[in-house]
Amino acid sequence: MKSKIQVTEPASHIIVFQEAAIRRTWHNNEWWFAIVDVVAVLTDSVQPEGYVKDLRRRDKVLAKGWGQIATPLRVETEGGVQRVNCANTEGLFRIIQSIPSPKAEPFKRWLAQVGYERVKEIENPELASARARELYQAKGYPQAWIEKRLRSIAVRGELTDEWKERGVQEGKEYSILTAEIARATFGVSPGAHRRLKSLDKVKTGNNLRDHMTDLELIFTMLGEASTTEIARRKDAQGFNDNRSAAKEGGSIAGNARKELETKSGKPVVSKANYLSPTHAIAGDAGKIERQGRGQKKG
């Protein structure tokens, strides 16, 4: 199951090269990367879409074979699903040949390592969890938080496996059901939750769950685990049945949250995050901070 988690958890669809986020998707048993994101990383262009067009115009051979290199694929991120032109490792190597950049060679080595790591994780799924733990540790997250985050990934994976078996379509339907659980759990939409934490001020790739407090993670797990159990008990089939289960599962977590808030006198939904002070204040959309500096108090 853990090997599936690696490709269904939204966080796994964002990877970081030199502090820049690159979207990716698992297709035909290999990673495919958003071409525009790669171009942005290699060129530092503020308009990478335009750079891609100029690149094809300058390199006639590349333009001729573009249909074999670029494939429109659905790329899932925390904010939803987008269809963007993607290329596999071989295709990206061809694109890189046409981009004069000092980052080209380091990127090639990084790209080869990404592919190798994925193959090893399929052979030994425990490596995925170990790698995620190391990444969060490198970013400065507390150990207790890391354990909750990894557990939340496992709970999420069990839920999406259940959805898949019950006829829910990956992509848009997954996003809708996830939002239903979140709204019932926290009383706000995922979008509003992101804005509260100032994640709308930075480049796509900041997974909301990577900025949750301990309590937010706990209630997220409760909502998704409850949804899984309800879907099984009711033998929910298809989108509509599972949407009802999602609302019920989220309501269980939402009721528990409200009871805690009544007893503690404090709201569970928090504006605390793991953004650096620079990103939180200035809203720098050009980089993704890799080194966490602790949660800001909300």
C-alpha cells in the first residue's frame, strides 16, 4: 500500500530542485515532469511559457519532435488538478540540450537520482517513508510532528485506495471528496484554510498539510479514517455514495473539534505555518523555502 501512497498523496506530486518546486505525475510506470516548471528552474524566467515557445521556434529539430516529447497530463497538486505538458526523463534531457544554463548538469544528475529513487521505492516501499522522514527533518520540523505527518500520509493512502476500489475517479472527484471532509472537519474550505496560513502568497507546491499544526493533522486523520470506515460499512459505490460518506466522516471529526474548542477555549484551525518569515511577510512567489524555521504563533 505504501508504494501507492507515494503517488496518490498530493505532496508526492511536488519535488524540489534548488528550492524551486516542480510538479510531476506518475504515468506509464515513470515520473513525468511539468515542462514549464523545469524551464523556469533552468532559466529563472518570469515567463517560462513564453520561453518554451521561443525555444521551439529557435530549435527546429526540437519543434519537429515536440509531439513525442510533450504529453498533456493531469498533474495533481494541493490546489486541485491541472492538465499541463509533461515530459519524462528522456524528453527532459532533450529539452535541456537546447537551454544554455549553468544548472543543466546539476539538474541532469538530480533528475537521474529522482528516477532511481522511485524504482528503489517500488522494490522496497519502506524507503519512501524513510526518505520522507529525512526530508522533513532537513526542513527543521519537530520529530513529534513528523511522526504525525507520516501517519497522516498512511491514513490518506488507505482512504484513496478505498475510493479507487469503490469507483471514485482520481483527480477532480478525489479533490471534491477531500474538500468535503475538510469543510466538515474544520468548518472552512481547504482554500480558506490555505489563505489563513498565507500559503496563497507563495508559489504552488506548499502542501497545506505540511503547514498544519499537530491538532490540525490529528483531526485531518480522524476525518479521513472515519470516512474510510463509513464507506466500508455502507459499501459505498461511486462518487455520490462516497460523497455522503465523506460528509459523515468529516462531521465526526468536526464534532470532536468543536467539543475540544469548547473545553479548551481555543480554536483548532490556526494560521500557524512553516513558511520562512520572508515568505510569510513579503509573499515571495519565486522560491519555496526548504529549511523550516519553526511555526509562527497565530
